[in-house]
Amino acid sequence: MDTYTFGPLTVRRVGFGAMQLPGRGVFGPPRDRDQALAVLRRAVELGVNHIDTAQYYGPDVSNELIREALHPYPDDLVLVSKVGGRRDDTGAWLPAQTPRELRSGVEDNLRSLKVEQLGAVNLRLMAEHELPPGEQPPALEDQLAEMVALREEGKIAGVGISTASLEQVDQAIDTAGIVCVQNPFSLLDQHDSAVLDRCQEAGLAYVPYFPLGSAFPGMPKVPENGVVQRVAERLGVTPAQVGLAWLLAHRENILLIPGTSSLAHLEQNVAVAGVVLSDDDIVELETGAVG
Ligand SMILES: NC(=O)c1ccc[n+]([C@@H]2O[C@H](COP(=O)([O-])OP(=O)(O)OC[C@H]3O[C@@H](n4cnc5c(N)ncnc54)[C@H](OP(=O)(O)O)[C@@H]3O)[C@@H](O)[C@H]2O)c1
């Protein structure tokens, strides 16, 4: 399987996102705990060495499952987390963006995953519509400075940024030496192409979230797209594999972290490393699937 770098670390391009492991709405315990543990163990058996997580998935659920399933970790496993958010008792997603909250977010991850250092941690910014009315986030400069301090203390190998505009990515490249960007992007949502271009030019990993259109209602699902389904049928693969193979073919610096709680879906997603799209397939997807 192809690899790409996260600063000093190298990972296989097909990784795993742990957000689908907790209960519905990424809140509370998993529907099937044994299966969640089995999915994590199988991912590693199949060669996955990059797992994306967050303390606030559950909260506390994804990280505890990862530790229970996989600790002591294989030497090459890169655990990537994110800070900047928290959950309340109802499962609402709230900002936790002050430098102090970022620091305690990293420390919570270190404790729950039982590691001395995280492979990378994304500073998860909040889009304006995600902030409570009237609330302003702390200055980006101050947030990045805290992430850099955490890296200098050895708690994080690399700093990343998530849900960031091109301007914010530029600032993070210039002042924090980031190793990755995690923004939403898929065959059906290519709004972030300018950031992807910037990452490629700078040699940074671009890790799209919602690569299949997410589990949240109201967002177009890649596996349900008619053109994707037609190409999949012709190639004898699944529609999800077509969507993921398109991302792998699109740019060499794209790393995949599809999220699933299903063993069958996990196996399909990892096998995407062997799915080859022809130039004609790509043209058909790019002209047809996005309308
Ligand atoms: N930085 C951020 O703010 C942020 C935000 C969101 C997500 N993330 C990260 O990005 C990762 C990926 O995003 P995501 O999990 O939200 O969305 P996603 O990977 O686009 O889609 C997940 C959905 O696709 C389904 N699925 C997965 N594999 C499939 C397959 N082979 N065939 C059919 N359906 C399939 C899953 O259902 P099943 O469980 O039934 O397979 C789930 O409903 C997350 O796990 C998380 O680590 C980061």
C-alpha cells in the first residue's frame, strides 16, 4: 500500500476514522462493543497504521476502545487526535478553544490512549455557525502558539489544523510548521480544492473528513450517488470503494480515514488500495457525479 508523510512519520494512505464507533450521534457507548473492538483490531491486522480519533467522540468512548483493543500499540501505529471541542450532557458539540483548554485536551488524549506522545494533533477550529451566538474564538496566533509549545514539550510529534480556511492554513504553515490539514472533502464536495492545492505544494498531508459524505443526515452520500454506483457496477467493486479510490487517485498527498463501525465496510475500505480507476472512469465521475 502507498504511503505518505505526517512530518517525521510515515503512514499508509488508507487509515481509519474512529468517529463511527460510539453510539448514535457520536454520543455514548457503542451499539455493539465487541464489534467496535473487532473493527479496530481488524483494521490493524489489515495493515492500517493511522487511526484518527478525538477525546470528544463519545465523549471518552473512541479513545477507550482504541486503548482496550490495541494497547500495547504496534510500533508503527500513528494515533492522530484533535482538540478544540467538547460535549455537554446532551451530546451538543461545543467549542473548547482557549489555550488552556487545548492543553488539557491534549493531556486527556495522552492519558486515555495511554501514550507519551501523539503522532499528530489537529487544532479543530470552529466554523462561525458552530460557535454559540456572540462567542468569539481566541486569536489563532495564540491557539497555534499553544500547539507549538505542546510539540516542543514532546507531547505531540506534529501539529495539524482542521476546518480551516486557506488564510488560516497559510498562517499555520508559516507560524506553526504544521504537518497536515483535516477539512471536509469528497468527490461530491470539492469546495476545499484551494486548500488541497496549497497542501500539495507545501508537501503536507491532506486528510479529508466526510470522505463518503458522513453519517450525519442531510449531506449527500457518496455511495448513494447514481454515477458512482454505475462505475462501481462496471468495475465489480462497491460504490464506497469508487468514492475512496477517486480520492486516492486525485492527489498523492490525500490520506483516507473513512469511518465505519462495520467489519464488512472496513474490509472494503482497506481493499480500496487495490482498486484502479481508469482515466475514463475519473472523467465520468468528475463530470457526472458532481452534476
Ligand atoms: N476534524 C473534524 O472536525 C472531523 C469531523 C468529522 C469526522 N472527522 C474524522 O473523519 C473520519 C471520517 O468521517 P466520518 O466518519 O464522519 O464520515 P465518512 O467516513 O464520510 O462516512 C461515514 C459513514 O459512511 C458509512 N460507511 C463507511 N464505509 C462504508 C462502506 N464501505 N460502504 C457503505 N457505507 C460506508 C458509515 O456507516 P457504517 O458505520 O455503517 O459503515 C458511516 O455512516 C471520522 O471517522 C473522523 O475520524 C473529523
